[in-house]
Amino acid sequence: MRTPPSDRAIDVVAMGRSCIDLYAHQIGVPMSGVRSFDAYVGGCPTNVSVGVRRLGLRPMLLTGVGDDQVAEFVLHFLRTEGVDISAVVRKPGRRTSAVILTIQPPDRFPLTYYRDNCADIALTVEDVSRTPIGDARVLFVTGTGLSREPSHTATLYAQERARAAGVAVVLDLDYRDDQWPDVRTFGAAVRSAAGRASLVVGTEDEVRAAAGGGCGLDEAVAAVLGTGAPVLVLKRGERGATIHRPEAPPVDVAPFRVTVLNVLGAGDAFASGLLYAWLQGWPLERAVRFGNATGAIVVTRHSCANDMPTRQEVEAFVDEQGGWGFGTEQAATGAGARRP
């Protein structure tokens, strides 16, 4: 898969959800035992914009926020992080969305979305038209952006604009079942978007949902690749990740071993690392391994956007873990690529 050209003013335009995340301060207790919350910034594309910025890229966020105090909280954080928010749109009469999460390691992280009348789902084709997508190397979109109008059409329009300008499109399946009437509706919508993408990213459950549910993983992978998507990166948690391409054997990429505190946000951290490494010109296998590292770091931390690692933190983490595990430098980076 060819690396997007480097002569663009923006590295990543991330489009879709933004919110305030309220994460339980008390770990290992149900909601009835929670006494306080930590407030963070959240939403998959918003997290990714922060993640790639901390790694050294130039992101622009395209999202909608309400005319409320929560919007001020979100925008202040993004300004502090250096994310370009010139494409963020105020939506009068709409609210900036919210998420409440309890943390019960190792495998329970119940969360509740508050997205009724939310601002980001009100993004329009006009909002997309005003965003300089053609100046970017990558457009990053998510499945949740397809869950309602007018964001559904706006997301597809953004993909069309990107493809016409030679901008790579990365689709994160981002399946949230409570945002859809049923899994078949999600599958139909996201397969349409996958056919317009350069790379699709999702978990095993999300890939099954993308196929409409009710089928095995191999059949689901085939359904996603059957849309015309040239690459599917399957996130497999503690088992690492697998790269799928049409008519080629799958490639497994090893994980890093850590003690999990909170898995929420791990996928967004993974996407941030993957995007960063891919845009350095590294081979996809190496880029996915970098994504495994950024995801592994974030699962050991409390939040997502606020706890995204820097490049220096990733390098230190990998050194502590024993290195990248790719053998020779030539095999790891490929001819002409920048050294990680």
C-alpha cells in the first residue's frame, strides 16, 4: 500500500465524534459505588487527532460541538494540544455529547453514551465543503459518523472529495450497537464506506458486524474485502493484529504484553500509531506493530486522549519490551524509509 505524498499542508483530517468523557475515579467498583469522575476529552476521531499530534503529525479535526460549556472544555483541550480546530463547527440548538464509564478490570468497562441531539452527528456536506480535505494526506472517518443524517451523507461526501483529490481514506469501523437500529443497518452503511476506503480498521466483533452479523470471522473478513477495500487491519487485543489483503495470506503482527487498566481508547491509540508510522513511509507490518505499541501503552492508563503517548514514550516502551522484533533494520523499515 503506497504511502500518501508528503507535500501536503495537513497530515490527517479526522472527521466525526467529539465529546466529554467522564471516567469513574474509583477503579473496580460498579456505578453505585462511584463517588467521583475524571473529565477527559473523547470521541474516536478526536482521540486520534490528539494521538497523532503527540506523535508529531499535523492533524485537523472536523467535528460539531454545541454552544455549551462542554464545547469550551473540548476546544480548550484541543487548542492546548495543538490540534487544528479551524474546521470545528458550532451547531446551535445541539449539545456536545458525553460518555460515562466505569472501570472494572480486567474485562468489564460499562459505558453509557449521551448522544441525543448531539452536535457532531449534525455535520453537513456544507461543513465538509469548507474543510480543506484536498490539502491532507489522509482522511480518517468512522462508522458512527454514518449512523444518522446529515452526518451519514456528509461522511460519504468527504470520502468522495478525498478520493478525487488523491487523499487516502482510512475507515475505522467504530461499531457502537446502541447507535444503530440493528446490526444489518450498520453493515449496509459501513460496507458502502469501506468500498471507498484505502484502509479499513476494526476489531473482530466490528468486522462481523460490518458483514451484517450472523457469520464467522473468515466470512466477515471476505465481505469487507469484497467491497473493494484493499487492506483490512483486524485488531485482536492481547493477540496483536492481523493484516488482510485480497488474494493474499493474512499477516499476524505480534502484540506487546502489559497489565490492562482500561481498554477504552486502545483502538484509537492503535489508529494513531498506525497512521503515524504509515505516514513515515514504513511498511504496513511495521506500522501496525507501532500501532500495537501505542494501543498497549494506553490500556495501562486511565483515559484515552489525555493519555496518548509521545513518540519518545513509545520508543522507551518498546525498548523496555525488548525491541520491535523484526530482525534486521532493512527488514524492519524497508529501503528508503525513515528509521523509527
